[in-house]
Amino acid sequence: MPGREIQPTEHRGAFAAYQPEGDGGKVVERLVVVSNGRLLQRYDTLPLTVDRHQGVSLGNPAGLDLRRIKRPTVIGFLNKADDESPDCVKQVKGMEDLYRSHSDTIDVVEFSLQPPDDLTTFAQEHYIAHPLLTLSQNAAIDLGVALKPDVDEKGEDLADGEFWNNALCRMIIVVGMNRTIAHIEQVMDQAQQPNYEAARLVAINLL
């Protein structure tokens, strides 16, 4: 008997707010986070689908095997690695600072839906040494970081689908050697940054 297909769960409450040029008003785009069931929580085991990736790792050419985590690992999920998204550039550089401060004891990796070539170009232009990897859409749903526009009562999008359908919800997690999540922060306001210092302290305490 075939197994029952899992229906994705939609979590409302995520949004992106920005100040339009030449206008005093604020535009709020309403988003939905899509997952297979509930969102990840502390003490959950990192889903295996996070291992199905391709990408670039300038500082660690051999790559990072998340199936066999050998030391505390900080994993970030990024809207997009794109110069036109300053909040995303800020996140990548925040993760890079963490990597450069503790590269001898802690692994740092970030995921995006973008293809490896785009991530390679971005990493080279910004001198990013920690791995930037491509995540599949299915893996993004398994991890609860897939995004899409919310809709109004008429079924019309409340956000830019061209951008957000190809972006990940901003999130940072810390996992230990047994793949257990020791810290997780999912940022529902996509204009905000995760707390890198909190993640750093948790990772250090796992040593």
C-alpha cells in the first residue's frame, strides 16, 4: 500500500517591510513559510535532506559533510546572495566574521536557492571563505525555510513572487556532533538579522 503523500504546511506571519524611495510610507510584503509539518525546534535532529546540495567553498575546497558532523556547526539560511539585497549581504558578512574568528574550532556554512555559479561569483567578489551552498526547493520545505507570497481574499499575491518564490527564510541554527539542534533562530521579519553572537556562544559551549 503506497504511503500517504505529505501535504506542505503553511505558516503565516513572515513578512518583509521596506521604505520605498521618495515616499514616507512603508511597504509591507506578507509572506508564508512552507514546511512539511511543524517548524524545526531546538533539540530536533537536523533533517538529512540538508546534505543534498551543491555549491562553493573557497575556504574549505574539500566541502563539508553534514552527515558526519565532526565539530559544532553554524548553519545559515539566506534570502539571496545578491548585492541588490543589502540585508542579505549583511548576513553573509556576519556569518563570515563568525567563521574567521573560529575557523579552527567551528564550521560555518550558508544555504541559498541560487545556483552554484551565482554563489561562486558572489563569494569571490566579497572575499567570502565559508561555504555558500545551493539548497533544493524540496530540502527547503523539509527544513521549513521555503517562502512564498501570502495572498489576499481575492487570491492576489501580497508580495513579489518573482523574488520570494526563489528565496529562503532567514534562519540560523547551531548543531552538535550528533546532529541535534542546540540553537535555532528563525527570523520572520526578513529585514532583521539573526543574533550571531548568541549562535557563536552556543557553538563554543558545544566544544
